[in-house]
Amino acid sequence: MPSPKPLATAAGALRSRLSTSLRRRGGGGDRWTSPGHQERPNGYFMNRTPPPPGQYRKWEDWELPCYVTSFLTIVILGVGLNAKPDLTIETWAHQKALERLEAQKLGLSASGPDESD
């Protein structure tokens, strides 16, 4: 079994290399707490200031195609999933059972009057 001394030395060397490379790349803090380009949040949704009263927000170029596509997807899926055929094994078995019962009724009614005479 190797002694723990070389492993500790290798771990220390690796730790020192990683810490210096992080300092060189500007990673002094966590990526969530490192300073960004804005000094403080302004408290508005998506950091957009609301328009003046009586004016509407101008749509961005991606919004209309996104909303139309989302609406059409919901409509197509709603209609398509409601119109799909029921191919479950329970439905098939129920249909077969009804067919057998109908065949038994027809068989009994066909042979029933002949035997009663």
C-alpha cells in the first residue's frame, strides 16, 4: 500500500494550480455572487421599466411568432388527441365480448323457436 505522503503532495499541488488559474480568469467569487454589469436590480420584471401611463409596451420581434405557434400547437394537440382512436386492450376486449354476447343471442333465438314447436 502506498504511503499517504505522495497523495497529499499531489493534492496540494493540484489545489494550488487550480486556485491560481481561477484567480487569473477572474473567478474570485461564486458565479451567482460575482459582480455583473448592473449595480443593483431595479425591481421590474425582466429589468424593463414600464411604459408611461396610457402607452403600451412595444412587442419584440420574436413575440408574435412565438405566441402564434404556441396557440396553434395547443389547438392542434387538443383536437388531435381528442380525435385519436381508442386502441387500448380494454376497449378491444369489450368489443369482442359484446360481439360474442350478440352471437350467443342470435344463436339462441335462431334455435329457440325450432325447439319449442
